[in-house]
Amino acid sequence: MLLVLFSFSLVVISLQGIQVDFERFEQHSGFNFYNSSLRVRKYNRTMITLNGTLQIVSHLSRNLTISTDFFHSSRGNQQFNYYPVKLPTQDVCDFMKNFYADYSEYVEDMVNMPEKGECPIVPRTIYVTNKVFPAKAIPPFFPPGLWKVHLINTLNNVEVVRFEIIAKVTNDFL
């Protein structure tokens, strides 16, 4: 019985043993829509955080769509391969509605976030202070390695904004 309990405990610990750290956050285009000063920094010896501001410069409404592309580097050596998983392509208002439905607990400590259901989103500055990547938000099928995500905003099927987020996923128990 003790062996079964110990084995069960190891399985539970290994499922919870995923750690996700920010590596980089960059805005490549779209400075007339957003202005980002978000930077990744080492908070202490064991924690990496995201700090800065995200300024929404113009009104964001249903005519702006958001899509994602995921890339994975299994060895963490910046040799990324396209990964066939996506968040659904949606307009900004529906994206925020679904984001709040699934991930609102992870952004509660961010100052000046848009309210639930706010559409269009009016210009504002969102303050991010010492934000650790929420590892619980990552689905269990994401393998360890380096991940690159492109957040792309389009207007009339033309790309107008691109953000790039790179994060490292590790699992010490595998």
C-alpha cells in the first residue's frame, strides 16, 4: 500500500513539475496600435519576470483580428520548427472575452487591464510588475524546450501588429 501511495505521489509531482520562464518579449511592428516597454528580467536567482508597460495607443475594435503561430525548439538551441497548435483566430473583443473566461486569474494583478466585456478597448497604459509566467496555464501536452509564439493582429487581412514571446519550458522530473 505504501509503495502504491509513493508511486501515485511521484506521478502527481511529475505532472505538476513543469516550470515556464520568460526568455524574451518583443514588439516587431504595430507601434501605431501598441507601444510596449515590456522586458524580461531576472528577479532573483531563481525567478524570471516580465516588467514594464503595454500602452494601447488607438481604439481596438472588432475590425482587428488576433491570430497566433507557435514554434518549438526541443533542444533549446533557437532552431525552431512550426508547431501545429493555435489559439482560434478571433477579433479583439472575442479574443479578450475568451481570454478572461480561461485566464483571468493570471492577469488580476496587472494594473489598468480592460474590463470584462469592454469593446471597443479604449487607449490606456497597462502596468505589468514582476509577472511570473503562469505555468498552470500551459496545457500538459506541451513538451519541454524553447517555445516561440507570434501574436499577430490583422486589419482587413493585412498584418499590422506582431509580438514575439519566447519562453523556456522545463520539467525536472523527466
